[in-house]
Amino acid sequence: MSASDTRKWVGERIEKFIKSKGMTKRAVSEKSGMPYSSLNSKLKGYRGFDIEDILALAEAINEIPANLLPPEFHNPALSEREQES
């Protein structure tokens, strides 16, 4: 998946969670401390989310941070290598 595809996927995923929680983007923006314009740009995939964004949004929408990340971040082989170190 290209970087732009990943940005778009994450944005769509987070927006889906926001809607499923019955929240508005404005409410999530206020609760997470992220400016609305930044949140909106990131949800549309124009800009990427960093880990601090993911953590703040996960807390704002009461979701597990890992659920907001793309599948390639859930690689079991990576976890096994980290445990060996």
C-alpha cells in the first residue's frame, strides 16, 4: 500500500469509528485537542496522522489505538522479532 493509500485508509477508518460512536468530527476535534481543519484534512487523506494523533483520537472516541491502524502495522512476525530482542 502506498503512503497516500495508507493515509486515505486510516482517514476512512477513523471517520467510520467516529460515525459508529455517534459523534461528530467537531466533537472529536474538541475532545482530542486537534484543530478541526487538521482533523478534516487528515480524515480526507491529504495529510498523515502521527502516533500522537492516533492516541489522542483513540482516547477521544474511546477506541483501542491499534484498531485505527492499517493491517500492515499488525504484522505478527514483527512482534516476534521485537520479543527476541
